Amino acid sequence: MVVLSVFLFVLGTLAASAQDARGPVTNLPLPRYVSMKAAEGNVRRGPSLTHRIDWVFKRRGMPLQITAEYGNWRKVQDRDGAGGWVHYALLSGVRTVLIESEMLPVYASPDPTAQISAQFESGVVARLGSCSLDWCQISAGGYRGWARKSSLWGVDPSEIRE
């Protein structure tokens, strides 16, 4: 019985620490979302200028997920899981999302019966506002409104923003 209790305690502690992971440099949650501040950003194989550049992100505002930190470097990945190490100066805390649905309706309020104020094409980068459990307020191209969170990449399903 004692062994079972110890096992359950350790299992619970590991699960809690996995959910509460913090970056060793910033003490911010990992993983977390950010966006590209720069118009171009080298993505390197490791966290230094001596590591090879695997490719270049070329889309300002693109949402990225930070999965690790090392000094001034952040390990990021995009919607497709492609990524590498990027210098922190190329990233912004401004939250954006990527539209993942074809012609996503954006509503005047977080209600599917509300008036549609715009439709965004798949691949559009939108600025992220507040989010409830199922809806997020987004804006792009001078249009704003509410979209279903399940059609957006760059926000966690359980994330609430005010």
C-alpha cells in the first residue's frame, strides 16, 4: 500500500511539473506562443551564431511556439512543427494566430448566430485579442470579430485571455 501511495505521489508530481514547465532563462511558461518581430529570421540548428542556418522565416507577425530556452536563444516551431533556434531579438510577445480554415467566418460577437463581419482565408495571420473557452477575438486587414478557437493556430485550446 505504501509503495502504491509513493508511486501515485511521484506520478502526480511529474504530471504537475510537466504542466507547469518554466523557461530557465525567462521563467515564463513552456511551451508558449510568440510572433516574429522581424521580416526575416534565421533558424539555426543550435543556440549560437556558429550553428548552421537551416532556413529563414520570412513572415513578420507569424505565430511561433517556443519550446525551449538557452541564453538569448529560443527554440521555436511553426504550425507544421518545423523549427529550430532563433535569437530572442527577432521575436515579439505580441500574440498572433494563423487561420486554419478556408474562408473562416468572423462574427460580430462570440455566437454562431451573430452577424458575420468578415471572412478570413486560410493562412491569414491575425492579431489575437481576448479568448473564452471556445472563441477568440481576432483582427486582420482592418476587420475584427470573433472566431472559433478550433480554427486558429497559435492559441492553446484551454487558454483564456482577457
